[in-house]
Amino acid sequence: MSSSPPQTTVGSGTGVIGALPVLDRFLPVWILAAMAAGLLLGRLVPGLDTALEAVKIGDVSLPIALGLLLMMYPVLAKVRYDRLGTVTGDRRLLLASLALNWVLGPAVMFTLAWALLPDLPEYRTGLIIVGLARCIAMVLIWNDLACGDREAAAVLVALNSVFQVVAFGALGWFYLQVLPGWLGLPQDALQVSAWDIAQYVLIFLGIPLLAGYLSRRLGERARGRDWYENRFLPKAGPLALYGLLFTIVILFALQGHTITSRPGDVARIALPLLAYFALMWGGSFLAGKAIGLGYERSATLAFTAAGNNFELAIAVAVGVFGVTSGQALAGVVGPLIEVPVLIALVYLSLALRGRFAAARGALTAR
């Protein structure tokens, strides 16, 4: 990853995309290759999924944890923590994010799951769980690539993490038991403790956040901001890409055999996911513009609302319903769809960046 968003004249989306570093510009190629490699490894290497699944502490997969920590650290090391106050004071952004993530997002996924999977209750429940797990990891990568506001992303991810601990279980009860009961639909049950959710938040966000904060504080104190941003960050930045690709390979290797042996089921699960990403990202981007946010914070709002924490969704589905359940498969299909779709939305976001600049210039001229 680059050490900072490309500072280019935003005349068109093509110009912005062309200014990306080579590693970032060809990211779709690396991601598709990582997905293919993971699927092939999971399909062709006997017992690989079992061996990878065995390397864990408690319910936390160590290979996935390593990839996520490696992926998130460089992004969080780039955050200027002394600027977070400018984000926490933006009530429009914070309230919009809470509404999109914890009111609209779960409701949209519930509606799509019931509308498109009325005959597949296990997959439907799995997707509803996915809709409740708000993203706290990969969203930082997508936001950074789209030249979103890093400080805003850090604050929104932290805010969503707190709500995830508090609200995940309650919303699971509401959307799987209470609301279906009101509507006369079949009900399901979700038993998950707040402590289980807190563990994932502490590991997947707390550790890299602390490491990133200490890196900036200690690095700037020892060598100054110029050295830290122009010497250290460019060297640490590519670790995010390597961590992302490693995580994708592991995720797909763990479920490669399951995914490739059930293509029809994967296609059925993919339909509501595709609709969900399009609705949440597009609606959130437009909402950011409507409430007067600039491009950077509108992009951050859109990606934090559209992304999901599939690591958590898979862990909950496996823990409650079993590793071979349809609920677990729905969680596994999630990153299969999210990764290529959100990287495509990164490029769409960069293309829209020029429209924001042109609109702002027109208003200034008036």
C-alpha cells in the first residue's frame, strides 16, 4: 500500500487511478490470483483445511489472525491520531454511520435474505448473521485505496466495534426470533455472548490499533514526523497488501472444497450479497453527499457501511450451527463475493472523486 493517498489533480477518475502505485493499480489481479490459489489449495491438498483449522487459540484461527494483523497495522500506523478530534466532532458523520450500520444494514440484509432465499432457511439465517457483523478489518484497506479519510475510518471502525460488542447479540435475537414472529415467519435462535464478540474486537482491532498508535507516537518522538511519514511508512506500507493477500488465500483454502463442490448454492447465496453491497455502498455514498460531506468522508461512510466482518460471522455460525452447516457456508461465501465487489467499488469511488471536485468548484464559482 502507498504511504498516503495519491495527491493528484482530480480532473477525472482515470487520472486518479493512473496515479496509484503499481502494487495498488493491479490489486484486482493479485486478489483474483490469491482467491484462485486458495480455492485450488483447499481443493487439491488433502487435509489442508483441517490442518489450518487446527492452528488456533480458543476459537481464533491463528493464520487468519496473523493475516489480519499484518494487513491492518500499516493502515493504522498511517493515521494521524492528533487529528481524531476533527472526526469525533462531526456529528453528521457519526450519526449517519450509526444509522447505516446498525439500523439500515441489518434491515436490508434481512429483507434481501427473505426475498431471495425463502426456500433455504439455513443460508438465509447465515446471511442475516453476516448483516449483523459490521466490518472492522478489511474496510480500512478499501478506504485507504479509495483515498478516503483515514482518521474518520479509524473512528468509525472503533465506534462500530463498541456497538458490535453491545448490539450483536440483541440484534440477532430481534432479527431471528422477534421480527419473524411478528411477521408470522419461521424463527431461529442465536446464542452468542458479548464476551465472545469482545474477544474478536480486541484481537482484530485492539492489537493493530495499539501497535499503529505506538508506532506513530514513538517514531515521531524519536525521529520526527518527516522521517516517520517519508521513510518509515513507505517501507511498512506494502505489508498491508501482503497481509490482505495472505488472509484471502487462507480464507479460501479453508473452504475451497466446500465452495467448489456446491456451485449452485454459492450462486444462490451470492445474489442477495451482490444486491446488499450495491444498495449499502451506493446509498451510503449518496447519503454522505446529501448531508454535505466531502468526497473523503463520503467514501469512508460508504465503505464502512457496505463492508462486513466475515471472520466474526463465520465464527458465530460455526460455533452455533456447526462447521458443516448452511449458515457457515453463507458466511464463507461472503468474502468470495465481498472482496472482488468492494475492490471494484474502490475504482468506482475513485472515478466519482472527480465529480465531487467539479461540483465543489461549481459551488465555489457561484
